[in-house]
Amino acid sequence: QFGLVCSKAWMRPTLVSVYFIGKMVGGFFGGVLSDRFGRKKVFLIFTAIQFIAAMSMSFSNSVITYAVMLFISGSGSLVNFMAAVLLGVEMVPPRCRSLIVFLMNIGYSCGYMLTALVAFLFRDWRWYLRFTGLIGVVYLPYYWLLDESPSWLKSNGKHDDAAKILLKILKMNKTATKDEEEVFQAKRGDETKGCLKTFGELIKKPILIGRYLIIIWAWIVVTVGYYTIALNTNSLSGDRFLNMMFAGLMELLACCMFYVAVEAWGRRNTYSGVMGVTAALVAANPLWISWSTTVVTIATMLSKLGLSLAFGVVYTYTGELFPTGTRHTVLATASSFGRAGTVVAPFIIFVVVYAHSASYITAGLIALSSATVMLLPETKTRKLPQNVDEAVEMKRF
């Protein structure tokens, strides 16, 4: 409808890149806002922004308007998801953190498959976007249902508010509680010392810089690989709606494997092992192509499975390696570097079609990420670091 054919055909992959640029920009600013104003506020505001932008896209009368709304939607979708992840993991003890991420990824997987169904039912893109925008109504009750993260409240000196939420949790769980005043006094006495208030303070610690750079590289590799495959499902043999549904099933299977793997082997070993296997699958891509399109589809889905699992691990792992005061900032900026790589994902798909040897480069980058993550500390049974001293005490990069 916008005439993106012939001389304007280049604008189609560019629009996809605009969405990822929105995610990248949203990540840089959203993390700072979340660490400054709280997880709950940022989640609610950016969720509203995302769905309003989606609805607005459906009424676009020019490609420029569509691109602007797409950019805004991309920004909101990344910030609210990361705020939700942190809100969840900061609410529970160490043994439950992987369960929280597992349940969130189950929701993501179901949404992935639902996207294929909605696209099948609403072939007109405007009505598809309107349906997507209306889903935002479901989140209205969250204003009353959600509580702020006690960990964030404590790190910002709001100990009374944190204690109230903890008492609410104890009473709802019917746990043997302390006297209310005891809880309040305990929270005041457990004040975090040396808590990072700004992202700039993080770079004063060499060990945290090294850790941050390794995590950034992990985000870049897993994000580029994930979206290169996700955006390429239409080019696989078979029905495009079924291919997307199968890709969603791979997400669901990855969720189950994620929970079992991180509980058994930890974050570091799971990520490294999965990415090593994925690198081998990608390196063999020219071989799969010489065999049959069916083999290519199977290998692609297996690679999608591995990258989906790695995505869940890196989301969990990043939040556990850094102090509360900058946890969302680190997660957001690292993710944003990854999104910067996804800007080129549509063009990587184009290059691989004509130069199969590009798969070797991609496989090498994945293997490098698999190796460097082994330099990081394991966080499986550790409490979340509240301040810079606790983060540094984890040793290694």
C-alpha cells in the first residue's frame, strides 16, 4: 500500500531495522529511568507506549508515520520486558529466580505462537495491528496488582515501603512472620553500603568492566543470531504460518530446557554449552543446503532452539552479575548493544543467500561468545548483589 517495490524495495528491510533501532534507543534510556524511578512505573508507562504506538500504526497513511510509530513501539517493547524481568527476579529468593524467568518465557512463547494465529486470521495488516493494540487493555489492572521491587526500594533508601511490601508477601503466603516493627527495624539496619547510584560509577571497577564487556558480546551474538533466524522463517520451505508456529514451539521447548539446564548446570555452563552446539549447526549450513530444503528447515529450527535457550540464560545471568542500583541500566545497555547488531540482521539474511561461506564467520563469532562466558562467575545459588562490594566479591570477570 505504500508502494515499497522496485526502486523503493530497500525500505522494507529498513523498516525492520527501524524497529530494532527503537529497541536499542529504548534500552539505553529505559534502564536509567528504571533504576531512577522504579521497575513498576517504567513497566506500566512503556507498556502503554508500546500498545498505543501499535494501534497508531494501523492508521498510518504514510511510510514515515508508520516508521515513527514502529520506532516508538520497539522502544516500549524492550524497556517494559526488561523491567518485568527485574521486577520478577528481585521479588523472589535465589532458588526461584530461574523459575520466574521460565514462566515469563512461557508467556513469550505462547505470544510467539499466537502471533502466527492472529496473522493467519487477520490478513490485513491494519486489522492485525489494531488487534495487537487492543491487547494492551489486559494490562490496566496491573496498576493495582503490581508492587514495586523491595530490592529497588531498599537500594534507594525507601526502607519503610520495602518492609510494607515484604510484610504483605509474608501475610499472603501465610508465613510465620516477625512482629511488624521487627521487620521495619531489620530493613533499616540492612541498608546497602556503597550502592551504585549511577552507571558511571560502575566503570571505576576493572573487574566489573571486564564482566560488562563479556556480557555485551554475549548479547550481541545471541541477539543477532536469534533475530536473523526469526526474521528468515518466511524464506523456509513450507507454509509460512506453520513455520512461524513451529518456531514458537521451539521457543516453548527452549523454555522447558532452560529451566532444567540452569538448575542442573548453572547459568554459565548452560550458555556456553548451548552456544557451542549452535555454532556447529551454523557452521554446517552450507552442507545442509547441499542436501535438501527439509534438512535446512530442521537445522534452522534446532539453531532457533539453541539461541532461544541462550536468550533466556543471558537475560537471567546479566541481572545476577551486577548491583541493584544499576541492574536495569546494565541489562538495558547490554541489550541495546545487542539490538544494534540486529539492525543488520535483515541484511545478513540477504548476504547468506548469495554467500553461504558467511555462515563460517557467524559460527566463529558464536563460538567465541561460548568461550568468553566461561570467564564469568557462576550465580546459580548466589543472592543478588546489592552493592559494588558484593558484586566484586563474586571474583572472576
